[in-house]
Amino acid sequence: MSDTFTLDGRPIAFAPGQTILQAAVAAGAYIPHLCFHPDFKPHGSCKVCTVKVGGRHSASCTTQAVAGAVVESDTPEINAERRALVQMLFVEGNHFCPSCEKSGDCKLQATAYDLGVMSPHFDHFFPDRPLDASHPAVLLDFNRCILCSLCVRASRDVDRKNVFALSGRGIRTRLIVNARTGRLGDTDFAVTDKAAHVCPVGVILPKGRGFDTPIGRRVFDAKPISARADATAEIASSDAARE
């Protein structure tokens, strides 16, 4: 018999070893998150999934579920903190949703809508991040990277290629390609790699089919992200099906 904790008053069953977020996703309960993916070990980099457990703030993707725990997620205080985190992600990169191929399929955009983000709030950084079009089948748009490291983990742990890495520290952290030239075209990256289908935003884009999914048929057109416990796997499945 499974143990349970409560999430915003709702009982959530969990198996031994599961984190709060893993149990919530399995139960169909939504906790906002960006860097979490069910296929990988939790990383805890974005902190959007932060909840309050016993009066203390914790990242739900790395916090073990405990029987009888009282977990708060959908509160004005916590959502305000998430809203600030998402606003900072928008201004630290170059995100222009109306012209982005991932609009409607982007977890950052969908999370911002769900949290009521209506303006950038902070000053834009406007970083200089050139595109990498060196690969014959894939374009890299570093402007949209939110440093979730999903592509890094997928390439390392699943594809066994180590194509991507994060370099630098603090505000200077950036996604890089592990090639002497720094170009994706000089690696063995392929569109069939797991790393090609885990990006929650619009960094890794297949060439030759931009804007091919019409408005109304994109992942978050029919339902908001809060109506889906985990949309990362769904986006990945949708991308893979179109290859």
C-alpha cells in the first residue's frame, strides 16, 4: 500500500524513493516546472517547481516525498516567486514569442501565461548569442536557452555522445557544443538523438520545416500547461512524430 502526502489539500500517493514532483506528475497533479524530465534524474536547476513543505521552501523535483507531509504549491506567495523566476528567464535571453517556431509548444511561454506574466518586469539583457546553422539537419538558436541542461543530460546519459555542455559561471553560464570549433556540424549529433527532442523551449530546431504546425494544433493551444501534469514528454513525442 502506497504512502501519501497532501498537495494543496489533495492526497498524493507515492512509491518509496519518489520525489514530490515525480509523485505529483504520476498522479496527474500539476506543479510548475521547466528543467524536470521524467526520463532523467532530477536536477533542480530552475527552481520553478519550488514548493513549501512544513513551512520551508524546497525544490519539489529533488525533495523526497514523505508520508504525511503537507505540501503547498498553488499559493499567491509561491506563484509570485515563480513569476519572478520566469520573468528573469525571459530578460536574460532573447525571447520573441510571436516569431518563434516553438510558440504554442514552448514550456517557458506556457508557464508564463499560466502564472499571469504580462510584462518583462526587469530590464532586458539582450545578450549576443549567434545562431549555429552548421549542422545539415538542425539549427541551434542559443538566444532561447534557459540553461535547463536537459539536452546536456540527454546527450550524455542516453545518447552517450556528450555533444552539449554548460560553460561559465553565474550570469556568464551558457550552452556550448563539445567540438574544437564549437560548431554542431562538427559533432556526431543526429536528429534521432534523445537530445534533439527534450528542449522545453526553441533552442534545438529541425531545419526544413519551420512553422509547420498551425495555430490551434500546438500542444498548449487546446489546454493550458496547468491542465497537464507533465508536458515535456508530450512535446518530445509530438516533435518525434513529426520527424
